[in-house]
Amino acid sequence: MLDFDQCWAALERRDASADGKFLYGVRTTGVYCRPGCTSRLPLRKNTMFFGTLAEAEAAGLRACKRCRPADGSPAQRHLAAVERACALLEKSDTMPSLGELADAAGISRFHFHRVFKQITGATPRDYARTHRLGRFAEKLDAGEPVTEAIYASGFGSSSRAYEAAPAALGMTPGARRRGGSGQTIRFVTVGTPLGWALVAATGRGICMTALADDRDSLVDALKQRFPAAVVIAGDGELKDWADRIVGFITAPGQNLDLPLDIQGTAFQARVWRALQKIPPGRTATYTEIAAAIGQPKAVRAVAQACATNKVALLVPCHRVIRSDGELGGYRWGVERKRALLSRERAAAAPERAHEAAD
């Protein structure tokens, strides 16, 4: 049962955080609204409170046209609006204007840019650029000629594609199409408490880390990922990085901070950044990660982004579990995921106990 006095106090405050908890109706106008509606405050004696839309409409009231309580929460409406804008960006060969995007989203041009960046973490132009580069990489990986891939991905000129490619693809378009031809990738393999680990890097940073029961399968996986690259055993700095990873497995501490050279779509990049914010000893659900990146309905897409992560430990997808508490899948084996989480929880326990004591 709703407490009238508590609901009235929230209504007087125009408490938007109460949206979704109850609705209020006004007998004299026959309208029901959200608690945070900016319409004039009704008289207390004329006010009714409802737990659901169905209750309000069963009382013969109609939805307010200002706060639109039947259309979902403002956050849900913004999310749906941005999804419509993203769909337009993803299917357009040229960059739509801000006005066209705002029209597709169904919100004012004045608010559109702020709402889009708040939800996606990128400007519309940056989102479109990252998506275009993702399509470009997919077409190159499929073996399409570079020129055809450039224009099919929405680049207006080859010069722009070649300018963007090294930073986004880790190599030139031609090298990417040829499976890394002309690219040199150094790697090392080291033993860990969880089996063998491989660390591979381009000149820009680590492009792949992996775990397995045997060394040969790791090297084979690297060569399959970059079939035409020059793959050579490395030492020096790369060995130091590998030793740091082994040390982390042995005695987990703070997240590893090593240079990365990984590419993905705009969505994948947002998921991977969110994973890197999960501290050792803690976990998050796929649902929580989806909410953290502003797309609460994209739970399956989040799970897929975790599955496509090629950088074990540095992008800690092992810290993402299912909502029911089950571990879910892990690219490098569920038992390794279980062992990593167990080690990290054990290492974090004394620190948490100290924090609790403080």
C-alpha cells in the first residue's frame, strides 16, 4: 500500500527520483502524472496516488501530455531516442547533420548532443567514425579489396581511411586485409599457476593475451589471428610485461596498467572500458555493465563483447558474471575464471577488512 503522506511529500519536492515508484492523479482535471512533473501542484484534497499505470487508468484518468507517464521513464525515452540516432548513423554512408539525428531521435536539437554523449560516451561524429572503422575492419578481414572496403564502409576518400587506419586497426588497411602482412608481432609464452600464457604486441602495445594448457595452441591461435604477419619470439620489455601478468595471477593487486593495441566497435570499446573499472576482488553482472554504459537492454550484446575480448586479464572479462550468480562463460575456460576470481577475492579480503575497521 502506498503511504499518502510520503507520496505527497515527494510530490511537493517534485522528486524525480520517485518516478517509477508511484503516479499521482488529480480529480479535478482527470489527469495522472509522474511525481517529477513540472505542471502546477494540485490541491492535496484533489490528489490520488497509484502504484501502476493500470490503476490510474482504471480510475478513469488520462496520461499527462507534459510528463508522458505512459511512455516510460525519461531515461528510457532518452535511451530509445539515442538508439534511433545510432541506427541512422550506422546505416548512413555520409555523416548525417545534427538536425537529422535529432529528428530521428525525436528530441530537440538543443538537447540531443548532450543526451547522446551522456548515454554513449562519445559525440555523434566520434561514434560514427568508430562504427565506420569497425565496418572497414570487418570488410578487410573478409578479404575485400581495400578500395572497395573504404567506400563500402562510408569513407568519403581513401586518404581519410588511410589516415585513421593505423591508430584504429593497428596497421595499414592493406596489411589488415592480408592478415597482418608487413606487420611484425612479437610474442612470449610463460608458465603461470593457471597454465601457459601468451603475450603478443605490435609496436603500439599489447594486441593479444591468452591462456591455455599448452604453449603450441597459444602460438597457433596468434598466427590464426594474424595469418600473414611476421610473428617472432620477443624478449626484453615484452618479457617484463609477461612477468607482470604472471605476478598478477600469483598475487592479484591493482589492475594491470600496460599499453594496449586493441580494436573494436564503439560498443565493444565502451564495454571493455567498463570492465577495466571493476576492481580486483569484485564482480559485476552483464546487466550491471549494460546499465553502466547507458544501454540497459543490451545485456546479450555486452555478453558478446566480453566473448570477443582478446586480451585476457588486462581487460578483465573474467569479473563479469550472470545475474543469478553463476559464472557464465569464459573464453579461456570456466575453471580458470573460477580460479582467478577466487585468487582475487582472497587477495582483496585483508584490504576490505582493514577498510571496515577504519
